[in-house]
Amino acid sequence: MRNNAIPELIAIGETMVLVTPASAEPLESAADFHLAAGGAESNVAMHLARLGHSAAWASQLGDDALGRRLAAQVGGSGVDTRWALTHPSAPTGVYFKDPGRGVLYYRAGSAASHMGPETVAEIPLEQAAVVHVSGITPALSASCNALVRSVMERVADSPASLSFDVNHRAALWGGRDAGAELRELAALADIVFVGLDEAQVLWGTATPEEVRALLPEPAVLVVKDGDVGATEFHGGTSCFVPAIPTEVVEAVGAGDAFAAGYLSAHLNGLDSEEKLRAGHRQASLVLLSTSDVPHP
């Protein structure tokens, strides 16, 4: 998408260069690697673009080879990158995927951590159908926290829907109270995604129903319970759809894929059960791969 049309979805957040073994083997012993774009929000945008939607990604990259590579990769997936800015001195972040063992981040002081409300001041957020952010961004820096709050305030007074994936990253929060802040931000969104495991850590909630009781404000709350399934709460109703049995190669990125599948079905006007099934289908593609956004 390279024209001036307003995309259906605008996703805002940091994207880093993802270095991952070419095969599902440990980082320490792997010989061959792939470089890809890795970021919760751009993952959602790339999945949506591949599902036939118009999607844009807003962020800030370093003025370096990795930043240019990222912009080309995200744009090459069909995502509108006109709002991906360049910082003159801060670097592009990098992280490494260690299959079966998690990830290693090298993002401190990155270009994206310097984002603030001014980063999106000229973006017509209010004209998109959905604006998507995550709980990663407010943890990056004080200015990024202000960015997310500015986005939420603007979208609240518009026809657009605000989608928020809690995406708790404990290491980013330091000594701050992530539970209280993420609860506050989630309450301001229209559509909220949260894993039951992270809700237990953040808020001590043990069931999807307890999460809903803690978060009654969002019009839609989706609680994901790993390989068990996902529950959507919409108004006073709830809908549960079991997960698709999948032989997991790597779980990192599956949550972003779920959110994208769900939001695709949402944009297509499908019902609750169909939206949850669409989320599971997209997540299963990622679970079968070492890539956050595998090729069809």
C-alpha cells in the first residue's frame, strides 16, 4: 500500500531485527541464521496484510543498515511504512530467538525507545478502523508511555477502535508496578488481548471469568489460555473456542498471530466464534515455525 488512503489498521510500536536459527536448534550451536523483522505490533500488521487487509505500522528506526533492512522487510510484506521514522543517532534494536529457550534482547536506548506523542502527531489515527498497541511500548521509556496514553486519548474520542495486547514483558518494567499500569491501560481500550498466564502474574486471576471481573471496562476482552483455548467476553456474553492441536516448534510470536487473525475476522464482521477460530488458525501457523510471520 503506497497511496494516501487510510489503512484499516494502524499498529504502533518497536520492531527489532530478529536473528533466529534457520532450523529449530539452540542458538549456542546453530550454524545458519535468518534475519527477520520482529515486533509485536508490526507482526500484527504483517499478518493482517497477508490476510488481505490494508495495514500500516508506525515506529522509529535507527539511521543504520538494520533500520533500512527492517523498513524494507515490513514494507515487503505489504504493510504501509510511511510512518516509520528514522532517529539520527539511536540504533535499531536487535533480539535473538533461542528455540525452546526464549529470547535475548538488545534494545536498551534504541531508536524506538525515543518515541513520544509527537511521533504520531501527524498520523490520522482517528480515521482508521482499528489502532493497535501493546503493553510493551509503555515499558520502554517515559516518552513511550506518554505515546501510548496519547494514542488512547485520541482514539477514545473517535470512531476508531483501540486494540490493546497486554504483552507483559517483566524485564522491561524494572521496579515499576506493571500490574497496576497495564490494568489501567487495558481499561481504556475497546478490544483487549491477554494471556491467562500473564494475567495470573500481573493480577492474581486464575480463570478467564476472574480476568473479566477485574477488567469490566473493555467492550471486548479476549483471554487466551495456551493450548487449551480462548474465551471472548463481549458485553454480558462469553464464548470459548478450543485451541487447534499443534506440534509446537516455537511459541514466540503466536500471540501476535492470534491477535491478527482475530482482528481480521473482526474487520470482516464475523461473529465471536469465528473470530476466535481465526485467531487460533493464525497462531497455529506460527507455532509450526521458527518465524514470527511465516510465509504461506
